[in-house]
Amino acid sequence: MKRKWMAMFLAMMLGAAALTGCGNGSGEDSQGQGKSESEQSDQENENIVVVADTQAPTSLDLAQSWDSWYTSRWGITETLYMLDENLEPYPWLAESCEMKDDTTWEITLRDDVTFQNGKKMTAESVKACWERTAGINARFNEVLYIDTMTADGQKLTVTTTKAVPAFLNGLCEPLTGIIDVNDGGDPAAMPIGTGPFQAVSYEVKSECVVEKYADYWGGEPKADGAVIHIIGDTSTLTMAQQNGESDISVSMPGASMELFTDNSQYNVDGVAGSRGQVIYFNYGNPVLQELSVRQAISMIIDKDSYASIINKDASVTTTGLYPDFMAYGAEEGDGYQYDLEGAQTILEEAGIVDRDGNGIREFHGEDISLRLVTYSTKAELPLFCNEISSSAKKIGLDIQVEVYESVTEHQKTGDFDLMMISSTMCPTGDAQYFADITLKSGGSGNYGGYSNEKVDELIEQLDVEYDTEQRTELAKEIQKEVLADAGYIVIGHAKYYYVMGANVQGLHTNPSEYYLLNKDVYVE
Amino acid sequence: MVLHKIIMQLLHFVIVLLGISFLTFSILFLSPRNPAELWLAGSDGNVGMISEEAIAEQERIMGLDKPFLVQYGTWLGKALQGNFGISFTYNTPVTEEIAKHMGPTVWMTVISLTVTILLAVPLGVLCAVYKDQLLDNVMRIFSFFGISLPSFLTSIIFLWFFCIKMEWLPVISKGGAIGILLPSVVLILQFVAKLTRQVRAIILEQLEQPYVDGAITRGVKFKNILFGHVLKNSAAPILTCISIYVGLAFGGSAVIEGIFSVDGLGRMAVSSVARLDIYVIQGFVLWVAIVYLVVNLLVDILSAMIDPRIKYNRKSGGGS
């Protein structure tokens, strides 16, 4: 009898939880709760792509924080230019973008683009959208440096506050995406973009539902819609792909990749991007001011093994700084090869030897002991650091690894000798970004205080050079100078992966991390 | 007299909550991280890639450019009117954010605590009565595993077994009862493993008291001693143990919620701390404080009702 009461009590509890939808608030299930049977049957016949990701935007308003990256990936918003597989910009919502003088650009928009509410996209609507974004997100002003905008039909004339040679690359950044801001709706919940899919609902950090925009200017999307599930844990993400609950998984950890090698069931599409594993030297430390020490450390890293064994091919190596596949990537002979003996010889020749026989070389009479800090959220970084520490011992250097949840404080205070972080070096495909913030003296991301007059001079030229070929040459020259100086070490660049069911068609990974759903994606 | 006590208690609540809110705000203000910078940098470690000018402008937009006391005073003034601020991350009122995430956590708490109490208390009593016998040994092994296994591991094992191996449940939570079933079971396992041992210890302590020996010597039936005296005397400490779990469960479990994709308070709290969403953190801390204050008050009242000595001590304490 008592058992019966207990069972009834539990059943009531679960029943009540089900009825209230656990307090999700919306009161309406995005999957179609409360719809008639025929409607649900129609839904079952629809071509719905199910995506799972561990990362999520805080809203669907592209002006907020970095939410634009997600609205772009989910096919809701688009930009005037897009990045190709080599991270080079090509026109998308714009027909062309012409430079009139150093600070004036004339953008001609496509004539056939409509927002998802049917309204035509004009220069006036682009202007209104950018004005709104600039008012909400201070980062916008550092992408395009817009001073004034003049709209005339499909022509938008933009003047900038300074010379912006990478203006076209800036037009690819999802933050410059276009929505109809005069629609009167709430862009955080229901943005009206120009993409192949329009937002139906978004429960923050839980689920986003999009449906196809049939009148999409690029042609009718092949899928009827998509459901994007936000999953809080990578193990859950892996299991959801394994049991077929998700068609496409984003942010799959490298360690799980070996579960998806069966080509009859899965299709793993990965390309190297510009997210580099970068080692910073702290130039406030006299030991690291020694070129020979920096060169020796550069030579104790077996980059090939790091990428293929430790990182299970989830990254590619580079002997330079920038990704090898880019126009300004490293050339044969650039950088340093793995050579433990060579590293020892360099240190010996510089007079950095182990005099007291304790296995550690001394610098000005003191053992060389360095702190290498990194963080744990990128799983490969602590593994790389431990391997460096182990190799360093072989050449008589003591490198102690410190792993933190975040190294933000260390970046600000300079509390490190060596620091390894994962950094997107060319988010919009242009070399200038990384050069400006990291390689230039006083750059906001130059945490170790690297300074090289020749490099600064070259970066200043790059900042005002408009000719593409010249820019490429300058970027290469900057890279060569930094490498000769052993100023930074880049171990390699992470691959950006989509793990898909074998029935997913029309999707190719782009190294920029900006794109996912497009009009050609569907489930067979 | 009762009214006076209630008013004093409420006053006490207000002072504690004010203190907690001030302390939390101070700690967040003193944090070396900058909410404006984190907002601009996103969650992908892009800190440092944003210029000082942009950060200053974002601080102005978010109202973080004002002195500490002005910021706290403004927040407090609005909070007293029921406005706990707008979340930096979600751009929605904090009360709305907390209410949205509260549902799953509250339901998981209610279910897991109800089942825990129904299982752990009788099991704890039985383990104490049949000390070192089969049931006690089995429960000892269960508790050992329940306490030692970290919640993330139990969760992943459950997910694998029920969703992949048996295919009884979906991996991706669809919300509702099904969505909170497995996380509730994980919580129940953890709570039962701990509470059973605690109840057992409390009962054993009572069973070793001289009054039990005296009653047995006088020929009183053990059943009567157990239900008439031992359980009655153990009720107050057991209640105190349970109250700790209430507070813990109402705060949410970020790890369990994360693995089962439950959008509860634990996940909200962790992501708010990661992005230094000051007003949401304030709201969450106040929520947990209120839960503890209310639970403590209820435990005090119930303990006084169960054990007259507590009431007597309170009165004598109050009169001295």
C-alpha cells in the first residue's frame, strides 16, 4: 500500500514537471508541442537538419558581444563579403566595393537581396543596421573604422577615420552582418536577416529553431529548417552524434575523433584555420632577452609529433607564424626545425653551460628556471606544454608548467616567463590583425613586450599599404624578421571540424569558423 | 509576542541580505577581470585583442565607468523596488533570467530530496539497527561508491547506459519530465549515499545512550524504544542534515546540469561567473542566501516543535 502511495507521489511529481515544461517559460515547445496530428506528420516529412554545438550565443542579436558569429553560422544573417577556403574575401551581399581614396569606399549592393520579411535590402537599410550595431558594440568601430555613411539607392559611400587597407576583410566579419532594424521586432529573439534560414525560436543555451526562407535571394534552401541543440558537455555531444540524434556536431573534441572513423556512418570534414597555438616570451626576463635561449627553445619542439600524436591530427604544423595555406604563409627554410643537438650547440656557443653539474644550465651564475603558463580549456595546450618541459630538461633548461582556468591576469600583469595560448591570428583573413596587436611594440596582445624596430617599421608600412601583392610581401617579410629574432613560436594551427552523419550533404568546412548552414545543406 | 519575533526575524533577514549583497558586489568589483572586456572578447579567450578605447566605451554603455558606491547604490535603490538589474550577457532582467532557470532546478530538487528522504532515512535507521549485518554492509559499499564517484562520472555512465546502450532515453534533453529524470537520479544517488550514513551515525549515537540500556533493562520492547524515543530524539539532527541538502540542491549543480543539458541555475551561475555578469551573480547569491535563511528558519521551528528542550533553551536564552 505504502509503495503504491510512493509511486503515485513520484508519478505526480514527474507529471507536474512535464506539464509545466520544467518552467521553461515559453509555454510552447519549439518542437511542435500543441500542434495537430497532421501538422506533426508534415513536420516528420520535412527535411530538418539537427545540429549540436557546445557553444551558444547569448541572444540572436548580431550586435551583442560575439553573437553575430552564431547567427552567421546558423544561416540567419549574412555579410557584404564572405571568406573563401583560403580566407580571401569575395563579394556576397555586395556586388563590389571600390576604394575612392585612402579613406573613402563605395559599396554597390546587390539589387536582388531581400530580408526575411520580404523587404528589399538597400544602402539605407545597411546604414541603419551598422549605425545600430556601432551604438551597441564598441568592437564594430575597430572592424571598419567608419566615420560617415551616405546611402543612395544601392550605393553606400563610407568614409573611415583612418586608412583601412583591410576594409574588405572587415566586411566579412559577422559583426558587420545585415538585419532589418526597422522591422519593429526584437532582434534578440527574431532577427530579420538576409540568410537562407529565418529564426523561429531561441531558448538561450538550449535550442534554436530556424526554418527556410523560401524567397532567399540565392535560391530556395534545400533543407526545410534546422534545429540547433546547445549541449553543455563534449561527452554528451559525442554520444548525441553516435546515436544519431544530431546530424552535424560542431566543437567536437579531438579525443573523440577516433569514434567517427567509419565512413559509412560519418563524414568528418576538417580544415586548418588560423587559430594558432602561440608561445609568448616575456622580454622582461633577462634570460629570454638572449636570442640563443629563444632559438634553443624554438628547436626543442617536435611540431610534427605534437600535431599528429599528441593532438591526434586535430591541428597542422607550421615552421612560420601564419598558417602555411595562406598567401603569406611560411616558405621552405623559414623558422626552426626540431633539433635537440642543435639547440644544445647554440647554448654552448653562447656560453650558457651547466657549470655546477646539476643538469641545469646557468645564466649569470643562476640556474635557468622558467615558468610556462597556459590554460586548460583548450585540451591540447597543457599537453604541448608538458612535452616542451620534458624536452627542455634534455638540453639543460628547467621549464615548469603552470595550468590555469584562464591566463587573462597573467596576460595583463606579465606574470609569466613563457605563455602558450590558442589565438585566432587572422579572423578576417588579413595578416595585419595579428601583426598590429601581437608583433608590434605596445600592441594590445603583445603580452610579453616584444619589440623589434625593423618589424615595427614593416608593420607601419603594412597598415597603409593597399596593394594586395605588396601586402603579402610585407607580411612575409615581417614573419621572416620575427622568426630570425625567434620572437614568437607558433606550434601549429588547429583544424576546424564538423562531424556529420554520412547522410548530410552540401556542407564544407570553412577555416574561418563563420559559416555552417547554407542553402545547399540538407539531410539525404 | 509572536509578531514581534517574526518582525525581528525579518529584520535579521534584511540585514543579512544587505550584508551579502554588499560583500558580493565588493568582491565582484575588486575582481581583476573587467566585465566590459569579457563582453567584448566573448567566451573564446580573445581578451587583449580589444583596444583600451573600445573597452572604455563599452564600460560607459554598461554603466561600469562610475565609482563603486554609485554603482552599488544605484543597484540597491532599484533592487529595493524589485528591479535587480539587467544581465550584461542576455540583456534581460535578472529576475526573468533567474525565474527562467529556476524551473528545472526546483523540480530536480523537489524530486531528488523527496526520494532521498523516503529512501535514506529508513535505510539509515535499518543500517543502525542491523549494524554490521548484511544490509549495513551492502549499504556501506553503496555509500562508498556513491560518495567517491564524482558526479560527472556517474552522469556520463548513466548517459551512456540509458541513452546509448539501452536507448531508453534521448541524449539531448528535450526538457520536461524526461529531461530531468536522469539528473534527478544522479542527485538521488549522491544524496542517499551520504544521508544514509549520516542517519545511521545519528541513530547509533542515540542507541548507545544510557536511556536505551535502561529501557531494555526495564523490559521495554525494542520496537517501542526505537519508535518512541530514539527516532524522536534523532529527528532534530536528521532534519539539520537534510536542510544542508536542500540548500545545496536549490543552488543547482553546474556539472550535472551541463552533462544532461539541463538549463538550470547551476549552469546559469557558472556561465555568469565566467563572463562576470555582476547583476546575475548578485541575484543568484541572494537567491541561495534566501533559500538558506528560509530553510534554517523552518528547521528552527520544526526542531522546536519536535524537541521541547530546544524551545526551552531558546526561551531561557531570550530571557537572560
